[in-house]
Amino acid sequence: MAEVKEYIAKSDENGSVVISEEVIASIAAIATMEIDGVAALGTGNVTDFLAKKSSSKGVKISLGEESAEIAVTITVKKGFVIPTVAKAVQNSIISSVESMTGISVSGVNVKVGGVSFEKETKKKKSSEEPSVE
């Protein structure tokens, strides 16, 4: 069974920088939520919400020696093209994680766990029919 790493270290002549898996997950979560069409991380159901208390719910990180593979589960807003939203999420995560951490992203797997249908508010008619008195 492979060893699960919680940190990734980058060393140079000045010393080393150690970045936690949770930091990478947080960056990926923020990058995901910046995308138009993403309603939520995770499937948006109550079980997901209660199971994960951190801001990076729905994000899983697999760290290698020099890179990270990221898996994210999202809920897409109704009316958006799912493959387009997913591709934008992939690009956003890769760009954000690589630019903020210097860690190479080997892949971003996007799972769409749901679609968000906003509840339509019923317009109340101020007066349906004028009453005859």
C-alpha cells in the first residue's frame, strides 16, 4: 500500500518550503468557486455539508514526489454546459495551484455530482380579480 503524504517539500539552496495538502486543497477550492456555473463544491446535499467542515470539501489531493493530482466534485448551476464548466475548473485549478505553490499539477479530475436548480419564487398577484361589491 502506498504511503499517504500530508505535505510536499520543495528544497533549494536557501532551505526548504513545506506545503500541506490542506493548503493545496484550499487553493483548488477557491479556484473552483471562482468559475461561473459552479454552484457548490461537493454534491450540495446535506450529508456532504455535515461530513466536511472545511472550506475544501469536495476536493481530494494525491501528492507525488514532484507533483499533485487533484480530484474535485462540483455541483453545476442549471443552464450551464457541464463540459465547459468542468474544463474551466481544470484550467483554473492548474493555474492557481502551480502559480501559488510552484508544485506541478499532473491532472485535475472533475466529477459533477449534481445540478443546482434555483427555486423559482412564485409571483404573488396583488389582486387576482377585482372584487365586485
